[in-house]
Amino acid sequence: MFREGQGGYGKRGTMRWNLGAGMVLCSVVAVPFAGRAQSYIDVEPQEEEIKEEVEKVSEGKERFCLMNHIPLLQRTDRVMDHIEEISPLKFGAESRFESNWLSEGGDWAKNGVQIEQTYFTEYTRSFGEFSGGAGFEYFQIDSTWKGMKPSTMERDFTVYAPLSWKIFSLEPFWKYIYLDDRRRGFDEIGSEFTLDVPLKPTFYWNHDFSIYTGTYYEWSISHDIDIAPNGERIAVFTPSMAMGLDAHKYQAHTTLTHIDWGLELTFPLIRHIAVTGMLHFTKSLAHGDYSPENDVFHDILPWGGLKLSMEF
């Protein structure tokens, strides 16, 4: 359900495997006896029904989630399952509450609560081992920086095309960024390239061709580690590291911007909704001509927050 390997939390326990094996054995024994009383044409539909029931048991749909015992959330999960089955579109939403808002190595909002909202819809189709599609994403950052009342700092409108083949994923995009405090906007193009292998190496770049006429690059790695006592995955621990480079976008010269070390712990509330705790340490490798009170680059900056995500 969730991106980056977070979907379908939970593994089947021993008891469910035993139940599934029992049903398989019963089906193997029952079918020959049914065949003596019925023709092969009559038995074949029953065999298909038995196979479907065995698959449902083996799937272990009663996955362990923190709040799957709450009736309202159980019904919410089933409704999302139904929408996912009948809709060709994928939908998602994410809210982040952070102590700082770091973008491309700069600390652009601090000393308050930063609220980020992201909403997206996406359509993809598979053609053998290749898949492709199109999507739209809306992003907004609201801040209480410097004791201000909550105000919107930036709004992003992104059109992208998710493409994948085997372990390779590519996502080219066009983005329009509107800065509320400056009452102006600018355009970016870029892409993200990912290998679906251990450490999940990712390369990202964007180019602003309307105001700054510069390019930003970022390399990152991350790895999901299941926390699964008694065979049930109840959480995912994800360490990560990223490094950025600015090529005449915000810096006068091409220079490395930062190194970021991140630790995230994700808990599924239900199959389609998860909550994540975040702790990051960002070391700046760049310097800017800003006054001390507005300095966006720090030697080492610890920051963190909470993320709530939903996808179906």
C-alpha cells in the first residue's frame, strides 16, 4: 500500500500457516470423493472456489496493525480495499509536523511548528515487466517561524510520469513553485532515478529555468529493516543518508550543500494508514550571505517530527 516497501504490513503467523495447510489438505481429500458423485464439469467450479478460499487464508488478510481491533478503522480499511479494487487511480495524502523545514540543504523555517501537506493522484499501467503512467501532486508548507501566526510559505504543483522496468524506476517531472511571501512563482524540471536493490540508491535533480537558472543534485540511500517479533511485522525502521550539490542555483559557485543522516520508525495504524517518527541530523557543507538571524546553513542541525501518511 505504501511507497518504498511500506505496503502490506505484517507477515503470516504460524497458526495461520497451519490453518492454510489444513484447508489445502481438506481440498485434496474432498475433491476425489466429490468427483465420484458429479461430472468433471460440475466439480471444476468447486475446485476454483476451494482454491480461492485457500488463497484467502494463506494471504493472512488479518494482518497485525496497531489499531486493527477498532471497528471503525476496520471498516475504513475495507472501504479503502474496495476503492483500490474498482478504481484505476491511486490516491495518497501525507501530513508532516516538523521542528524545521529543510529544503536542498537550507533551513528555511525554524523555531516553530512547520506543517507540510502533500496530496497526489496517480494512474499507471503495466505492460509485461514495464509500467508507466502519469500523476499530479500538490504540496504546501505552513510555518509559525519567528513567532508569526501560521502562514503559507510555498505551494508546489507537480506533474510527473512514473516509469519502471524490472529494478529501475524513473520519474521525470515539471513543477510550478509559488512563494506566498514574495507573491511570485517559478518553474522547475527534473527527475528521480531509483534502483530497487539493497540500500535503494536514488539520484535526484531539478533545474530552475525561470528565476535562478541553476541546478540542484542529490544522492541518497536508505534501507527498510522490519521489526517483526513472533513473525509479525509491526514496524519498519529506516536509516538513510543523503548528500546534495548546488550548481549555481542558490550558490555563486558549484558546491556541496549538506549531508543528512536520518532515522525513521514507521508503525501501521491500519493497512492503508501509517504514522512515522523522524529524527535527522544535517551537516551543512555550504555558506550563504545571510544575516545571523536568517542564516539557513548550520554546522550540524538536529531536527525531527511526525508524519502521518495514507495511500490506496
